[in-house]
Amino acid sequence: MTSRKLLLLPGDGIGPEAMAEVRKLIAVMNADMNAGFETEEGLVGGCAYDTHGASISDADMDKAMAADAVLFGAVGGPKWDGVPYEVRPEAGLLRLRKEMELFANLRPAICYPALASSSSLKPDVVEGLDILILRELTGGVYFGEPKEIIDLGNGQKRGIDTQVYDTFEIERISGVAFELARTRRNKVCSMEKRNVMKSGVLWNEVVTATHKAKYSDVELTHMLADAGGMQLVRWPKQFDVIVTDNLFGDMLSDVAAMLTGSLGMLPSASLGAPDAKTGSRKALYEPVHGSAPDIAGQGIANPIAMIASFAMCLRYSFNMVAEADRLEAAISSVLDDGLRTKDIMSDGMTEVGTVAMGDAIVEKF
Amino acid sequence: MTSRKLLLLPGDGIGPEAMAEVRKLIAVMNADMNAGFETEEGLVGGCAYDTHGASISDADMDKAMAADAVLFGAVGGPKWDGVPYEVRPEAGLLRLRKEMELFANLRPAICYPALASSSSLKPDVVEGLDILILRELTGGVYFGEPKEIIDLGNGQKRGIDTQVYDTFEIERISGVAFELARTRRNKVCSMEKRNVMKSGVLWNEVVTATHKAKYSDVELTHMLADAGGMQLVRWPKQFDVIVTDNLFGDMLSDVAAMLTGSLGMLPSASLGAPDAKTGSRKALYEPVHGSAPDIAGQGIANPIAMIASFAMCLRYSFNMVAEADRLEAAISSVLDDGLRTKDIMSDGMTEVGTVAMGDAIVEKF
Ligand SMILES: CC(C)[C@H](C(=O)O)[C@@H](O)C(=O)O
Ligand SMILES: CC(C)[C@H](C(=O)O)[C@@H](O)C(=O)O
């Protein structure tokens, strides 16, 4: 029997509640399908700080490095607003991304048909929307040095962050973009601010060269990132795959997620490079939403983004395509049946809690 | 008679066509109201490069420094895509902002009632929208050094940009935010990425301290910039004044502009610090839209953003509040009459060109 090693990092806030629903799916797949998942558990974020004084312990980092895939809930909350910068909850997530070299962050923005009317955008603008934001995740201003606050004296301080991109980083993320586009509608739009940033000039140059060298069958366009934000709001269906840097990707994927009316529903996958020998790649899967401390512990959180992240895990880490399809269909189906958690509730639908939503999806699966 | 010195920099693309409509207003105000505007003209952007080999000449920079206010059209176009980075069209605009020390960029996002239905957002989300994005304009990643591309050898290059903010820069922009909020709905939301950027940590700290020291009567909230982008799309009316850095302001103001359905209609003001003796401040006024090279020269561009920028100029540079109010009312009124340029045309309205739209506004004024 295959063994499939999963590390579960539920994190803070609603993370643990959402992760509990995925555990049910894992149990069912092990029992009924001999899926052979072996799970370990770890701490990340504020709860790791409370226990270890670090936002992720070295031992849990080791587990992450050894796992076939990591499932990540969410981190942070007001409780940890005052902790030192180096050990803030987010640092745990950033360490995972950096040390596992998860440079490719896939953020699909899809509009579930049942939810088209709950977007703040007009239904015809978002109905049927299916775009993919591919965000570079281990470079740029998130990790560049110097990154510091200097005391200049006289009550003046200077805050510095450094945006850095090397050719090879842009090359590998654009390669992923073109490969993904080939499995979709064959279009890539690259976004940067080459009119203001030197890293944007290089980004544009390398994406163009990579396209020319290996992927000229894919349609490539370029857009300034500010114009890209506008176009996402104006007519998002013009896009297929959007490839962009770490910081622009952070902003643009959040805007894109909100368009769909399905924010609490959207998953993401963060992938490393395939191993030269085995072809397997390090991977972490997490919901796009945050830890939502305001509703944590009430049993009302929407577990769908976490469950959909597990579906991405089946697809990308274990090549269990049929199972991933079935799980995604199960999600659509409970929505079609009118089940809604509080965040997506609307007239005439049936409001259910986290556990009932999870159970309904397991049932359909 | 007062003399009021204006420098007109129409720039490229539709800039000159839009500026021509403002010239009519200036002529009318001089003739009928003794307004005493003295205008000079200059080149900026691609046209300046074609003439002088620079995106703005030193002579025109001198005129800008000497003027009471600068009216700026738009710069750029495919014609100049290949010119060296240092003399690209945008460099002229950036030089004006930096040398005139125009640190405060006011970008109102208002939804003209007549256009509420032309937004891609649902009418109830944007109807009556009136928010102000205040963008820091002379700091951050736009100007920080190092900003360069280094050749690393082996076919590898490194693109570097530096985000830098000093205490005094954050202090002065937040002061402007709080002052503006007092004339509006008394709320400021500050946006940064303090969970990832040290400049964000400092930004948050200084805004909070400035608030505490001098503006505690104003309501202050903080939001991460990515969440801010989401919230702008979800429910923009929750905001009054948003204060943010140069790059986030670039992105967020474009998203906000697109929400209103009035992108071709939105003006902006870029202001320096008031002179200690005279109280007057350097200022530049420009539309939020770009040079739209695809429609340049056809007489179909919407001149309203340029005219509304002139209204902001009357208000902020010349304290001609009544005239500014009247000009803004004239714009609303022609829209209520059903006049539309092509970009905002909809069923049952009357399509007009740039000149006819300008004439109609002059007429109502
Ligand atoms: C939590 C935070 C560090 C993170 C980021 O900025 O990358 C989050 O916003 C995201 O998009 O995953
Ligand atoms: C033209 C460009 C340099 C400029 C900017 O990025 O600031 C523009 O996008 C703006 O928002 O005024």
C-alpha cells in the first residue's frame, strides 16, 4: 500500500475548526479507499509562539520538510499583535514558504454558480469566472535584504524593505505559468510595474524571453499591475492565468478572490520545483482566507476553502485527479442543495455550521 | 488684479485634447470673471523626449517650480516603449513629483449618480460613493536607492528596488489625512503590510503616534493593504479617507477608481507642504486616467477628468471654492442631461465628442 505523508498545521483562529473537517475526509479515504494517508500534527503561528516561543519550531519545520504535503489552516489574531516582529504568527508561514522553497503559489479565483449573486459585482461580470493567479512566493520584497528599521536619531527612524528578483526566479515562475496555461485556455498575462521598478523591467524581459524560447504557442500579454487591478474589477473574464510577483500577487489575488463572492471558499497551493529524480515536489495547501479571530470557536466558520485546499492537494501532490474532481463536485453539490454557512447565507437557503457543512460534503463525496 | 500663474503640460495621447477643453474654461474665467490666469505651456513625456531627448526639459522644470499650479494631461504610448529607462515618458512625471516635493496625492473616488449603473459593481454598492485615497507620492519604492539591474554573469541578472520611509514622511502625510478627514466624515483608515514589511511597521507606528498626539478627535483604523483591496471591492462605503504609501496607493486608487464606473472622470491633486511664510503650496493636478493612445486624436476622449482636475486646482491652489463647486455642478449637470462621451455611453443617452462635452460644461458653468 502507498503511504502518503501529510503534515497538518491547523494554526490559529478558525484554522483548527476548518482542519477538523478535512480530518474526516482523510479518515474516510483511508477506511474506504485504502488511501494510506499518514498524518502528523504540528503548531504554527500564535499557538506555536505560546508553546515554543517561536512561530514554528525547528522540529515542526523538519516534519514539514519530510512530508509529502503540508495542510495549513490560518495564523494570527489580536492576541499576538504585540509580539516581536521576528516571532509574529505570520513568520511561521513565511519560514515554511522560504525553507520549503515553495516559489509557485496557485490561487484559483472561481465563481461557484450557486454564489454568483452574492458577489458585490454584477452577476454577468462574475458568472462562470475561472481564472488562476500565479504568485511568486519566495522572492521580492517579502524576503529581500536589507529589511530593517534604523534609528536615525532626533526622533527619526527609517523603515527599509528591499525588492529583489533574479533571472532564474522569474524564469521558473513563468515556466509554471505557461505550463498551467496549456492545461487551461492557453493565455498568460504578466503583471509588474516596469514603468517605475527595475525589478519590473527585469520581470518583463525574462517573461518575454522565456515565452519566446519555449512557450510561443501560449498567448502572452503584459499589463502594468495597477492597470491589472482595474481590469480585474472591470472585466475579470478577460484573463486566464495571471503571473506576478510576491507583493502584487498578494494584493491582486485578494481582489480577485473578493470578486467571486466566494472568499471563504477559495483554496491555494504553494509548490516547489519537481525533484530531478522522483518528480515529486514539496507542497503546502492553505485557504486564501485568514484566521478570522472574531468568529473562531463558534462553530460557524466556512470549512470549504480548507476542504478545497485538500482537493488541490489530492490533485497536485498525489495525482489523485478523480478523487479531487469528486471532492470539488461534492462541494458544488452541497451548495446547489442550498446549504450555506453564515458568511455566504442568503434568502431561502439553509444555514448550517462548520461541522454540518463538513458532514454534508463527506456524505456527497 | 491678482495674477495666477498656471503651467499647462498636456503631454501625450489624449492629454492635449483634454487640456484644450480646460483652456476654454480658463479663457472664459479670465474674460468674464477677471480671474487673471496667466498660462505658460511646456512639454512632458514622449513629446518632450522627441523634442529635447528628455522626458521633461530643465527649462520646463523651472517653469513648473515658478508656477502657482501645474495642470498635467497624461504621458506615454507604444511609440516610446523602447526608449531608455531614464528618459521614458513616466520619468518626467516622477521628476515633477519629486522635485516639486508633491508628497500628498489626493484621489477622490466618487460615483456620479448618473453613472452608478455603468460600474461593474452592483448599484447599491457604489451609489453615493465618496471616498478619498490619500497616497504618499515622493517616497517608498518609487524613489528608494539602490534601484538597479545588476549583471551577475552566467546569464543571470538581479533587479533591485528599495522601499524606504522616514518618520517625517509618514508624519506629514498622516497629518494631511487627518486634516482632510476633519472636513469630511472624520474617519481615516491607514493601510500597509506591517506583517511583512518593516516600512509597514514604521508606517503603522508613526500614523498611530501622530493620531494620538494631535488628531485623537478623528476615528483611526488600520488595515493590511491586501485586506484593504478586498474591502474596497466588498463594501467601499465603509471608508472615508484612506491613507497609504506610494505603491499601495497606486494600486488601491486604481481599484477604487474603477469601482465608480467613472474612471475617465476622476481627477487628482498632488500637493506640497504649505510655505511657512505665504501658506501657498506647490501643486500639480492630473486626471487619474492615462494617455489612452488607442483613441488619441479621434476627438472622442472624455475631457471630464481633466476638467475636474482643474476644479480641484481652483479649490486647493486658489481657494476659489465657489467656482470649483460651480464647475463640479456643471459636470454633474451635463451628465444628468444625458450627454456622454463614448467611454461612458449607454442606452438612451446622447453620444458626444471631446469638444462638444467641453462646450456643454463651459455653457453650464
Ligand atoms: C499572512 C500573510 C503573511 C500572507 C502574505 O502576505 O503573503 C497572506 O496575506 C497571504 O496572502 O497568504
Ligand atoms: C505613470 C505612472 C508612473 C504613475 C504611477 O505609477 O504613479 C501612474 O500609474 C499614476 O498612478 O499616476
